[in-house]
Amino acid sequence: MSANGQNRHARTSRLARKLAVAGTGAAVLALPLIGASTASAATPAAATTATTAATTYPDNLDGWIRESLDIMAQHGIPGTYEGIHRNIMRESSGNPLAINNWDINAVNGTPSKGLLQVIDPTFQAYHVPGTSWDPYDPVANITAACNYAADRYGSMDNVFSAY
């Protein structure tokens, strides 16, 4: 863990996600040029649309929730900002490195981890493609937990206690 308390892997994963999104935009810009017979195939309007499509999120609780909501929308996973935020504050007080080392899960060797206190088997079973496989990664943790809550309760919005 780094001196500022953040997991180096989680920060690197977020940077890689941001670079992947930026790289996708560059690929979209290049596509109209491939096989084009004239330079007019790539219009300024197309370039503007492709570059504005990449969204950046702040590296904080608000940004993690908003990025998760965008990924959830792409995968049809229901949930609202308010429902996710309420559960995060109850489960971890917003600490992405939170771990529960005292409950029955911990006694059984699978402590709850991250913002929404997900155990590893649940995280792996409900992992959402396009997110990190690190359960401490805030976006991956939120998205997997919301996927689980949607399957079990209909939505994270329907969760009002430990789940």
C-alpha cells in the first residue's frame, strides 16, 4: 500500500481503464480513414463526436459511483446513485480498502472487502466485464455488488441492511 493509503494496483487499474477509453476514441477516429478513397471520409463533426464520447470520472466516491452507474447501464443492471451511496456509507463509510475481519465470513476465511463489503466468491460470480478483477477496485466492487443485489433483491435500491 502506498503512503497515501491507496492501493497502488487500484490506482493503476483506474489509469489503465482511462487509457483504454482514450485509446478507443483514437481507434474510432482512425476507422473512417481505413479504406477511404478520399481524405473527406473523416469529417470534423465525426472527430468531435468521437472525442467527446470518452467520459472521465473523478477518483473519489462520487466518480466511482457515477462510473459504476454508466457500466451498469451498459449491462442492464438496475440501481440509483442514492441507493448505492446509502449502502456504501453503511457498509464501509466510503473506504475502498475496508475489510471485515470479524464476522462469520471472515471466520470462514472469506472476509468482506471494499466499498460494498463483497466476499471473493460473490465478487467473482457477479464480476461485470470491463471492470477490474481486484475486489478493492472501487468501480469493480460497486458494479459486482450491484449485479449481485439485482439478482438477489431486484436492485441495490432494495437493500437496507447487510446483504
